[in-house]
Amino acid sequence: MKLFKKINDYCWMIPKDYKPGMRVPGIVYAKEKMLSKIVEDGAHEQVANAAFLPGIVKASIAMPDIHYGYGLPIGGVVATDINEDGVITPGGVGFDINCGVRLVRTDLTQDDIEGRLEELVEAIFYTVPSGVGSTGSIAVSKSELKRVCQKGAAWAVEQGYGEAEDLERIESKGCVPGADFSLVSKKAYERGRDQLGTLGSGNHFLEIQVVDQIYNAKLADAMGLFQGQITIMIHTGSRGFGHQICTDFLKVMEAALKRYEIKVPDRQLACAPYNSPEGQDYLSAMACAANYAWCNRQIITHLVRKAFEQVFKSPWRDLGLYLVYDVAHNIVKIEKHKVNGKEKLLTVHRKGATRAFPPGHPELPFIYKECGQPVIIPGDMGRASFVLCGTEKAMEETFGSTCHGAGRVMSRNQAKKTARGRDIVADMEKKGIIVRSSSRKTLYEEIPEAYKDVSEVVDVVHKAGIAKLVARMRPLGVVKG
């Protein structure tokens, strides 16, 4: 515990001299009681290791949901200066490129779904394919998948999966530029061609929720949220397509370490200069996966709307199923930020972290210019999820970033051992939560105690000032892969 230097009650520093070769300090947002688990997990070592990356500026940053990952810890934020030998590292993004979450509001209240909740959960479970290797009814040719990669969520809207207005409420409007489909391997295409519109497995989920607490009425109203309201949260990413793209480029980056004589303490942080062919190729391939993920979540939104129409026998517009916002969790973006008073162009790697841009930021849609970017923080299937807003302090301290979820405290194997012999569905029903899953194994891996208490995590970022609490949603029905 002596390795951390206290900045304040919610922010701790790992000094540059913790490891010879660190270019910047590590910064961890957490309560003191969280630190021992972070050290036990070994995630603090990954924070320190990331501080070796060429071109890194300010600090290697970790959010309170931090836990051990591949290369960069999950909950990590790293920015490098593209004009000062800054690098790109796939380990700073992860395998599930643009794993992200979107929130859909409704005009329905908990009373409106009384007696229909189980039917709703069943309708969603059978409408949205889920589970390991799940495939949907949308199989695309290579030429069509190329268009998906170039257009992102807009491709889905063009095909009738949603409305143009949805695109205004998605980070980057559901598409990052520069996608180059020629960099996608045959194996990546084969894994992704029939997985659009599918939920996948692991921690991915679809959840029916009720807004049970409003913290800031003005901000909640700006997002169309109110007490007692039914909302739907969708959490998934680029499926096998993004996983394969990451796998392919990790090999490329391993070779690049030698070519550019870059030394990092962990080969999982294999990287290449931003301006190198390898760095640019990764960004272009990553864009393909990111856009695929936004297209995937857009199609799932359409399927959820259809499920609600089926149960309530009304058009989704009459039910008020409109998108609040969609954010990416695992991605690298090229952004302008001030560093030591000077504006710099940076590669901001967010791995298990989300943008938290403040009011007035030029990348925000008009409807959120005054309140700041909606920040969506899912919990586990037995506890709450939260909506927050971005702040100016986040721009000053964390490159406009905050946490992305609760964060694991148990490995999947530990969770399975802990849950052995339990009936997780029955446990959840006792809490008033209906759960459906294609796999009992997934339910064991995703038990609530496998995660940190998301309320504690959110309390850190709110009190640290890098996100502002708006509303809390309690789960009613959950679909897992």
C-alpha cells in the first residue's frame, strides 16, 4: 500500500520512480479501501507498465472499476502524443473492440408492464440471438460487410433497422472514419459475416430496467428520463469479428517492437508508432470493428423495439422507445486535449473506460450541448446501473474519460466455483429480477458478487468530479448470452 501517494480521497498516484523507465506517473481513481484489491489483482503493475509507452503524456490513468486485463488494465486510459513519437497499442483497446453500451428510454412505467415483464423478457430472448458463437438472420457478403465497416450504424438504418435520428445519439454518430476493409483477414470476415444483430456471451447483456432514483432533475429531463420509467440497456460489441482483428494485429505489433526498437516491460503492450504503416493499419482495421459494433447495437435496438411491439401491440414510437445515447468502451480515438497548457493531438486509448465530454464540447450532439455527454455505467445483473454526465474536470484530468462499469473482483473460474450448486435464476427471481440465458455457465460467471459494487465505483467518479450523477436504474429483466 505504500506505493500509492494520496492526492485526495478519490485519487492516488503511483510515482514515476516506482519502476525505472516509467515516463509518467500512474493515477488511480479509487477509495482507499479499494486499493488492496487492485494490488492483489496485479492491475497496479499494468498501470505502471503502460507508463513506459513512447509518447505517453500526463499519466497512465485507471478508473475505479480497474481490474487485470490484457496489456492495459480494464479501466485504463492512456494517451500518446502523435507528434512526439506517440504509439498505438492494441493492448490499450482489447479484444472486444468497441464493446459499448446504449440506453433506450420508453414512455412506459413499471405499472404499465405489470404482468407483462416475463413475456417481454421471453420476447427479447427469442428475438435477439445470444450466447457463444450465436448467429443471426443477417448474413452479409464480403462486399456488404465492407459497407458495414465503412458506414457503421448508418448501414443498419439504411437497411430499415432504426431511424436516422438514432444516429445523432451515438458517439461519433456510430461511425469512425478511416476503415479499410482490405486489412480484414479472411478469418475475421468468416467470424463476423453472420453475427450482426447478436448479443454474444460473457458480460454482454440486454436489460429491462426501472428508473428508481433521480439525482439531477434538470439533467434527467434533458435526457428524457423520469422516476418510475422503464428503460432498456444494451451491452455488446464487435463479437468474433473484432476479436479476430485484435488477434491478427497483435502479431503485427509483436514484430513492430523489434523493427522500431521499442522496449516495453510487457509484450502484451506491443505497439508501433502512430505514423508507422503498422500503426495506421491497426487504426484502419480497428475502425472496421468499431463500426461493426455500432451497426450491431443498432440492429439489436431495432429487434428490441419489435419485441416491445409484439407484446404491447403498439408501434414502438407510440411506446416512446427512443435512444438516449450509445457509448464505446474499448477504442482508441484521435482527439485534441490540453497538456501543460498546450493543445495537442493525441491517441486516446480507452479500455473499459468511456468518454465523459463536458457541456459545449464540439463532438456532442446539439441536444446534449448544454448538459454534457450522457455517460452510461452498467452494473451487474443483480444491482443497479447509472446514468451520469461528462464534466470539464474530466477533460482537465482524464482526457474526458470516466469508468465504464462495476469491474470484476473474481475471475470467471472463481465465480463458477463460488456459484457451483446454486440456482442463479431462482436467486434472481427472489430479488424480483427475471433472468434468461442460453448458458448456465454464463450465469455462474456473471453472479453479482463477481463484480465490485457499482454504487461504490460511481460514487468515486462523481465525488472526484470526472462525471456527474443523473439517474439510477434497477434491473427487472435480464437476458444473458
